[in-house]
Amino acid sequence: MKFNKQLAIILVLLSMLLSAIAVSVYFYNQNQQVVADKNRLVKIFVAKNDIKKGALITNKDIKETTIAREFVLTKPLIKKVIINKYAKEPIYVNEPFLKQKLTTAIAKEKAKTLDFKYNSYNMSYKMFKNPNYILEPNDVIKIVSVTTENNLSVQYVIKNIRVLGFLADGLPSEKAIFKKKIKKVVKKQTIEEIINVRASELILDIKENDMLSLIKDWNKGGQLWMVKSKIEEDSKVDDKEKKKEAIKLVKKIKRTYVKKKVYPIKWYYAKESSRSKTATIFYEDKPEMKKTKSVKISSSFYKECSKKDKLLLVKSNKAYLRTHPSIRSKIHKKVYKNYVIAYTNASKINSDWFMICDGSYIQRKDTKIISYKEYKRLENRIK
């Protein structure tokens, strides 16, 4: 039988055509199925009327309707999930019910009126030299006005000022410090973090004239100090005695609220040093000939000062590193409290000194021996 080349080509083309038609029909049917699925009507429940925040949802507030499946973005809620729930926020007419807008309970917000005797005024915490964030409503404070003109002196002390509350982010608060959950993006991921939020203002029960006097003094560059106290009766004492009492109070406040210097944990690394050494060679048979050569010697103590097996923590506010184990020797460097220094050993010459990583010496009384684990714990605590 003779092979017909033309017939074979026709058969191949025909089979390819049939395959293309079959594929087209398949994709057409799939597309039609997808379109039909999208257009398929789904029953959902929507609000029959506007529902206010905090309202209890009942049968009269919902109605059933149908919507094309392609417009349903979340799984529709069934009726029993919606009934007898509270609206966490307003739900408007014909709005589908969403899970995140419903709750099983709602907080009852009560309007709270401030019970003040004189006037309620807000004062910023920034106006005080010693802001007290552990105050609570109904605490009583004194406010001391101090002028800085010429010499530091007391203007007056206002007593019996009652704390009514606080303001944080413009909203009333019963605490000066409270916890708040925030969201932030870290490495392209949104995480939740709980932070401490401080109130920005105090709400005080204070006489109008006293408030105006305090603001006037503060605007002139004066200082305001606060101190927690108890209610005191006005006693008939002359102005001199009142001023003496006020000065004593200011001194007490300053002693209480003086800011102590914070010494961070810091690892001691010695700087690199270099020195030149010169040597001369003389020839015995030819005294007139000689050869001189200078060499630069560099030293790096980074490796020695990085060792973790022998560590000292400086406990004095400041200490001196000396070239020899003696207070009469030259000062090599001054270090401060909480410096961590790697030491080599105790001095063999004088037991009151440690030889440290760079070859200098520090007095034993200014330091204490610690482990690397203790150093890490201190570092995390003081950060």
C-alpha cells in the first residue's frame, strides 16, 4: 500500500482542529459555570432600619434579602447568630450584618459629672517641675510657686487643691498612667504591643484667683512644684511664718525629687597605642661604622579587653586607671560607675589593685568582681 503524504497531513490538521474545538468548548463551559456561580443568588440578612450603637437587635430589626454571590465578601450570618446581639457600632438600613459589628454585651456608658467645690480647671503636667503620676482622684495636693528672678524664692503655697481626674489624649481618665494596646509594623508585619500612656493634664478643684496667679507666675518663667498632702485648716499665722513654712516645703520637695545621674552599663575597650623603638649596631673591628634602625611597635588590646571570664564592675561614681599600682603614679584614663572592665589578675606588687586588660591598674575598692551573666542582667535592667 502506497503512503499518501497529503492525506496524512490532512488527518493531522483535522485532529489538531478537533482538539482545539474540544479545548474551546471545555473552557467555554467552565466560564459559563463560573459566571452562573457568581450570578447565583444567596440569601442574607440585612438591617431593616438604622440601628444605633449599643442597641439590642431583635426580629423587627432584620430582614431577609438575596444578593448575587459575587458581591458576598464574607460568610453570611444566619438569623440565630444575629438575634439578641448588641451593635458594637451603628448599622445602617440595608447593611449586611457582620460578625465584627456584633457583641454579646455592651458597655453602659454613664455620664460622669465632676463634683467640685470651687472651679474645675485643667493644668498641664508640663507646668510642674516634679510631675506626680501616682496621684488618684480625690487626692489633695499643695502647689508651690517659686520665682527665679534674682535669687530662688517662694512666692506662695496654695493648699487644699483636690484632684478631680486626668486628661489623656483629650479624653477623661481616672488614672494618670494606664495601659493601651497599639498596633505597629515591624519587619513588614503588624504586631500588637501594650504600652504605658501618661495623662497630659490634671483636672483640679481650685479657686479661680489661685489658678490665675499660678498661670501668671509660670508665664513669667517661674517654677511650679506639687506635693501630695492632706486637707489643712487655715490657721492665723503671720506672713513671715508662712514664708518660712513655704521655704522648708520647697527644700523638702527638692530633696525628694532631685534627679540622680544615671550611669549606663559600658564595656571598657582600650585605645590602640603605638611607639617607636630605635636600635643601633656597632662593629667592633670598625668602630667608625654603625647601623641604626627604627621600628614602630603597635599594640591592640581589643582581644584582651573582650574576654568574659574575668570581669570587674566599677562601683564608684568615678575611678582612675593608673600606669602602676600606686595612687602616686600617672593617671592613664578616668572611668565611671557601671564600666565593665576585663582584668588580667590581682596585682602581685600591691593586693589593693587589679591589673586590667590594657596593662594599667585600678584600685580594688572602686570595683567588684562580677560574672558575664551578671553583666548581661545589669545591661538589660539599666537600658
